[in-house]
Amino acid sequence: MFWNEPVAERAVRKPPATHAKTLRGFSVFNDVVVYHESDLERRVSKVLQLRKDIKAIYSQYPVLLYRDADGVMREHVCDFCVVFDNDETVAIAVKHARKSDVMADLLKRIKAEGFLRKNRNGSTTPGAVHDIHLMTEREATYGAYENAERIMRARRMRIDAEYDRAYEDVQKFHGRFRFGELLRGCEDRAKRRTAILLLIDDRVVLTETPARIDDLTMLTVRR
């Protein structure tokens, strides 16, 4: 079995290990180190990593140019850059919702320059990404983060036979029911929880709200 050490790849800067005001750290997605400069970035990163249509995530990239209100060219280092399976590339800006109006203006200015990227050698490249989006704590709630953590762990712990048994059992349910009802009578609750999370991941079972999943979470079977 071969192991490749994760690399930072396109990151234009490496955040310091500690800082008085923010929680710093990193995760690894498809063998690439993804840096987090704050707790919010950590949550956004995990929510993005849960998606099945993303094949690459780069942090602190790219550096996009825009003109401020005085017409002066400025630089904005994007928090993340995601590459989808269809090769569409989208830059992600991460900020708290209270700064949405300011960020909306900034993103508008970046788009007006045609997504002009500043390269390491000082040259520029137009059309560096296809779009840029803002993500806040509204999308990356603590519940969404915890659900992503648990589902990604469930993917690594998948047991096909248990998944199939859980799939058969949920077909017997109609209307709304609680997560905990699927645990009744099972031999191994831990394995059954993992299987149910995978059914949610596959959208066989739908959660009623995006809140943290627990035994009281209301579910429905997707027909």
C-alpha cells in the first residue's frame, strides 16, 4: 500500500499555527492540505468536502484583482477554490453574515474585472475562475459541520450488508418518523447508525431540517 504525503499545492500563503483571535488548522482533501484560518473556515471546508461533486479544494487561492471605489487596483486572496467534477471552478469567500453587504460589493467588483488573477510571478490571467460565491455561518452551521464529520466518518466505516439491511427496513416506513425508530431491534446500534447516516448521505432518507442529526431527528423516505 502506497501513501503520498499531502501537499499544499496552490496555497499562496500558509497561516501561522497559532493566533490570539482565530482558531487555525488544516484538513486533508484528496491528498491536498486545506488550511483554515478561522473556526468558520474550518466549518465551511468540511461542508464543502462532504459534497460528492467536488474533486479538488484549494485554500488561500487564487489572488483575484478588483478596483476599489477610487479606481485603485487591489488584491483579494480567496479563502477556498473548488473544482467540480465537470471542471467548473468556483472561488469561495468566507465571512460572517453581518459582512454580507460589504462582501457583495467586493464580489461584484471582482466579477467586473473578469476574474483577473494575479500570478506568483506578477503577471495576470483573466478568467481564472468561473464564478465566486460567499459562504457564511448560515450555510456552515455547527450542525452542518457535525453532520458532515459524522457522514464522512460513516463513509470510511461502511458495511454493505448492514447498509442493505437498513435500506430494506426504511422501506417499511411511511410519512414522518424519528431516527431513533430505526434503531429498534437491531443487533448493533453503532453499525446501524452508520448505515442510516449513509442512507441520508445517499438521499434515500431525507432529514426534515439541516440541524444536527440525533435520535429525535425527523426523517422521511424518498420515494
